[in-house]
Amino acid sequence: MKPDFNIIHFDTIGSTNTYAIENIRGLPHNTVITADIQTNGRGRYKRAWTSDTAKNLYASFVVKPDIPYKQLPLVNFPQLFSVITAEAFLSYGAQPQIKWPNDVLLNGKKCAGILSEASFDGNIFNGVVVGVGVNIGDDPSSRLAVKQPATALSSEIKKNVEKSDFFSKMLELYALMCDSFCSIGFTSIKEAYMRYFSHTGKEISIENANQRLSGRVSGVSDSGELILKTASGVENIMIGEVLWETS
């Protein structure tokens, strides 16, 4: 059954994720906070996410399923939303790739970023907030602050994309995937994730827990961990950032 979404929209806000976290106790499951402009958008590792054009999508999903939080795959929510975003891109004829763990690329350039935050009051679990920023419209000036190659969906497919249409596709995909993901975990999306995963067989360098590891990627585990064969053995890595890769 398709869920009822509680959509809260702002013309301008500091951060949709911050609003969701600050108000999460009063927000129901399947609330989605959206904004035309963010003045203090955030990415992973507290990096700024450029959010100054209304052509792009800024949305934060509040996930509060009726499941004990210790059974939830909390660390894998960014990967769920990377699959949702990649599938939405694919519906427009684009060819997305997932840069581990959850950046979504088009033609090797970043087109979407995801930030997941769990909220607790002591031992009381309030829910998960997953923020998604997607470059929809072709506005090169908005990407000047990005420190890596970036692009927009419209420029990649050479066709204007309505932000509202893309958002609707994301909601449909979320409705299809979220319940089974919350119950089963990463294995429910692994096949789809691997269709877009861009690193298998490649040599990469990854920063993990203040150390750098280099090796060849064997794949992804059933828990969503990157499997990296290094000079000293096989490492299964759940948290980190890919710094570079070679074929």
C-alpha cells in the first residue's frame, strides 16, 4: 500500500535536515521536508552543500518505522537513498553510477549527495533523517563552490527536467523499497546497488577512521561494506571516503 506522505515545504530554510532533526519527535513517519533554497545546506563530514538555486531538489525524509531501532539497518540508509536516486535518474535515460558509499554520479561527475542522521534522546530512538540533494537544473554558477566535478541531470540528458516530476519519482521508489529495507536490511537493495556500483575490480585509495587504505575492490558485502583487498589482507569497510581510483 502506498504510504501517505506528510510534505512540509519552505521557500527558504537553513537546512532541511537540521529542521527535521530539531522537530523529529513531533513529525510522523514518512514526513518529507523540502525547500527551494537552503542557506546552510550540509553534506557528509560537515561540508557545505551548495543550495542556492531553486532548480535543484533539497529534501529530507523522516523515517520512523514501527520496528525496534536495533533491528534497523541504520548505517545503510544512505545506500538505500543512493539506489532510489540512481533509479530515478535511470527513468530519464541517464546512466548513473554509485561512488561508494552513496554519492550518485552521472558521467563520472557528482549529481547527488546524501546525508543520514539518526536521532536519539539517551536510549530513546526518535528516528532517522535522510537528506538528499540532487542537481536537477543546469546552473553552472551554482556548482562553483563544489570541490569535485559536478553536473546536473538536465545538462547530462540534454533535456529540461521538472523538479516536481523528479521528486514524485523519488517518492514512488521510496514507497516501493523502504518497508522491505527496514525489515530485511541492505540485502533487499544489494542487487540494485551493485548495478550502479562503480568500483568493482578497480584500485582505490580510501580514507577510513583517520587512516588511508589502498587496494583492489572485490565488491560489497551483504551488510553494505566495501570489500577491499590490500597488501596486508582483506578489509571490510563500512565508513569511509574514496579518494581516488584507477582502472
